[in-house]
Amino acid sequence: TALAQITDRLTTISVQDIILFTKQFRTMIRAGVSMLNLLQILEDQTENPKLKKVMSTMHRDINEGASLTEAFENHPHIFSHLYCSMVRAGEASGALPEILERLTFILEHENKVKSDIKSALQYPIIVMVFLAIAFIVLLTFVIPKFVNIFTNAGLDLPLPTVICMHLYTILSNYWFILVGGLVIGFLVLYYYFKTSNGRFVRDTMLLNIPVLGPLLQKSAISRFASIFSILHASGVDILESMGILSGTIGNEAIARELEEAKDRLEEGRGIAGPLGSSKYFTPMLINMVAIGEETGNLQEMLQEVAGHYDTEVEYAMGKLSEAIGPLLTVGLAAVVG
């Protein structure tokens, strides 16, 4: 029906849905359930209608002779390049349950870091939105009641009052131009940030913002070390791992650095050297990778780095929260003033 089609389009597959699916998939693989029966069981048990449809398609593809990796790769908007690469490594090595367990760890770790950052930014965003609304309400409803009084009084008005009166005049006479400009500007930025160059400009600017930039950088390093460690332990080739990381790091500026590092890796310069040429990777990460390469304990070193930067991210989020309070207080005072 039309209602069912609309509902299906509006339904999304969340990270939690993918994590639960991966856990169930791993458990049944480990229990020895055949692939076709496994997908049928998951299709019957899945509550998300969109994911249920994906399971049905995967069941059909495998029944027609496709490999498990191919079945996953047919749904790139749901299963990421990282996800499919891990499945391919598990399928090739015969250790699919163990690799799915590592994949679950990655998904849960990524989800936690993103949720923590969103939580840290949620409060200031809400306050700033309400400050903007309050300022607009003051200009459109409060200031007009005093404009005529101030104008007829013939007094020398303070500069903030004069500015507010001019802002009210502009807002009342040209509001349609302002609204139109904001909408057009938003759409232009929205579509520009969907391009590779747009994301690069946006992410470079974010990384240069005090307090927030270091937080995003440390989060990216933690993600890099954690995913690289698991890919290395799963037997994924170094060059392929760098390709996967550049596509899943979540920051276009750092992703381009990884692509350049991958090019230098192809020239046979090791891992630490190419990474050391990037301005976004810290000396600690480079030194730990170098030690891991020399001693053959790269996976262990990367896990140490990931754990360290997880702690650094938590500390940076605490600093961000501490800095936000005074900044918002100053902003509120400016609006009231």
C-alpha cells in the first residue's frame, strides 16, 4: 500500500540496529547455523522493515550463488566499506565469528565516541538557538514599542540602542530578503558540504577551532588506531587497511592525509614514515607505530594508542564543557545588554 511505502521510506536503519544484527549474526554463525537458515531467522526476527527487506535480498542473492561478501556489498548505504572488508577477511580466513566480534567492538566504540561528542555539543547548540530566538523576539516585538518614543524624544541615544533600531528597520522592511538569503545560503552550503572539496574545507576549519579542533583530532586518532589494530589482527592488507581508514575516518582533511600516506606506503617506506608527514597525526602515534613495526607488535601498540586517546577525548570533552559555560554567559550578557 501507499502508506506502507511511505513508512518504509521514512524508516532508517540505526547503528544500534546494525550492532544488534552483527551480534545475532555472529552468535548463529558460531552455533553452526547454515547461512540461508541464519538469514531467514534474522529476517523473521528483525523488527525494522527496511532491514528485514535487506535480509530478504541477501537471502535471495546467496541462494542464487553470491558469496557472503557480495551479498553485503550490494547494500553499501547500510554496510560500510569497513564492514564489508571485515566480512571479506573473515570469509577468506575461516574465522568469521572472531572477526564479527571485533567488528562489533568497532561499531560500539564508534557509536559511543560519536554519542559522547554529540552530548557535549547538544547543550551549547540549544542555548545558542534560544539566544537567537530571544534576540529576534526582542527586535520584532519589544524594540518597535520604543522606537517612536525614542525618535520623538530627540535624545542622543546610546550606540547599542541605535544599532537595535537600525536592525529593527532592516528586519521589518527587508525580512523577505533576509529569509530568502538565509535559505539560499543554507542550501548552497548544504550541497557544497556534500562535495569532497566542501567537506575538506569544513573539516579543516573545524580542526582549527580552539578546544573543539583538538577534540575532533583526538577522536579521529582514536578511531584510526582502534580500526587499524583490528584490521591488522584480522589479516587485512596494510594498503587495503589505509584505503578503508581513509573512507571511514569521518574527517575529509585527515582522510586526504591518509590517502597521501597510502601513496607513500606503495613506495615501500613503512608505515610510521608516511604517517609522520601528516600534520594531524601526533608524535605519540607515530612513535608507537614505529616501535610496533620494529618489534612486530603493531596491533598491541595501536591498542595502547586507542586506549590513550579514548581517555584524551573524555578529558577534552570535559574541557569543552568547562569552556562553554563562560562563553554562553558572555553571549547571554551581550544579548541582554
